[in-house]
Amino acid sequence: MPTPFQLHAFDVYLFDIDGTLLNTRDLVHYNSLNRAMLEVYGVDTTIDGIRYHGKTDLGILRATMERAGLVGSAFDSRLQQALEVVRREVGANAAALRPEICAGIPELVQTLYASGKLLGVASGNLEVVGWHKIAATGLREYFSFGYFSDQCEMRAAVFQNAVAEARRRAGQGARICFIGDTPDDILAARSAGAQVIAVGTGIFQTTELSCHDPDLCVASCAELI
């Protein structure tokens, strides 16, 4: 028989943000991306219709601009300027963030933290954006570090760098577990050589997530308590 999944068997737990720790419906992040495209590229568009779940902020901007016909150096040459607009806008409007914490997250995070586990974040958000969202939940103090998409357009690279940082902090032999809500999270965790718990608190159902063979798949983190 297969060995039951042991939640507390790991040294480091890396959480995705959107759809895993929280969901936001306040449009602060959404508006910042749209503002960046208008201000920097002169394109009045939105990220609506882009498959952005599981993408990084850089990837979302690229996909939206490609749809508008802006590709290659025309996009890349102004990308850093666009990212600065996203950071500026989220920082200026952080007080309006109203994240809805996903089921079971406060209890899980507090339990792992109290048992001496190292907690981190691996997210496609820009760093400033991600920390503002987490701070708005009141859970910031539990996370020792994070790796974000500021320098990584591909989610797999974000996760690989997060693992490298986790091992730097906890030792090369540290056992690492990701918690995420998209197929891309599962694949990225696999590419980083870590185990992964898939949660159905984003837009993907557990049946869809299970097809990608996570080590454990639950409807929400409440099942892990």
C-alpha cells in the first residue's frame, strides 16, 4: 500500500499566494497591470480574457501586449518601466486591498509556524505586490522569505529559486513542500524537485488538479488541519 502523505514531514513549506493563501476581488492588482500598459506602452487595454492563473506578472503583461500586437524589443525595452508602475500603483493603493483568506490557511500557517517549520512564499506576483497582499491578511509575520517574479518570467524559475533559497536557509538536505492551486504550480514544484499539495481554492477543481499527480490534493487547506 502507498505510504500516507505526512503533512508535518517537511522542513520548509512554500505557499503560492493567489488562490492558495488568499483571493482578491478589490481590483488593486488588476488595475495596476492595466495602468502600466496604458502609461508605459500607450495601449488602453485590460488583462481580461488572458489565461493569467498560474502566470507571473511579467507573463501576464507579455501575453496581453502580444494580443495587442506589441512584441519583441518593443515590449522588452519598456518592461522594467511597466513593472515599476505596477509596484507604484499597488503601493499607493495598498490600503484598499481586501483579500479573502482561503479556508484553513490561518490555522495551517500558525500550526506549522508553532512547530518550528520554515515558511516561505513562491509567487508569480512581483515582490512588492505579494507582500502587500499577505500583509493585508495579517499573516506576514509567519513568512520568513519569499521568491517572486521580479526577475523570473517563468513560474518554474520562481519555484527553483525559492527552493534554492529554502536550502540556503534550512540546509541542503531540507525537505520542501509546495502548496499551490494551479496545474502550473504542480509542474513547477516538480521541476524544482519538491513535493506538492494541490488545493482547490482557486479556479481549478480538485478533479482537474489531480490529473497532474500532485502528492496530495484537497479541496482546501482546512482538510489539512
